Amino acid sequence: MVTKEELLRPEMNEVVKEVREMRMKISEECGHDLNRLLAYYQKVEKEMRESGKYKFVDPEPFREKLKATKSSDDKAAD
């Protein structure tokens, strides 16, 4: 986890600046179109997953999460 002090270092500011520039460049390449941007990031994710070079944690499926929340709410009501 990054501390507040680390975020305030000049080197970190350069990293943040570079990340923002790259995000803007990708957005420009997609014509600032949200659907094209989403498709681009999904394509990149697929390529990264297929490469086997990176580990991904799949999010808990929404319905399962909803069921868990409902069941906790029901127990709390008792």
C-alpha cells in the first residue's frame, strides 16, 4: 500500500503524470467513445490473460454477491 508521504514525492508525481498521459492517449485513439474504450481494455485484458504472464483475480459474480448481501440482511432482521 502506498502511503500519503510516498504519493507526495516528486518521483511519484511523474509516475502519475505518465499514467494520466497514457490514459488520455488511449482515450484519444478510441475517439473518446466509451464503448470503443471498453472494447479496447477488454481486448488488452484478454491478451494479458492468454499470455499467462499475469495473474488475475476474478471478481465475485454479481448474483452471488447479491445473494450473500440479502442473506446477511435477513439474518440481521431476525
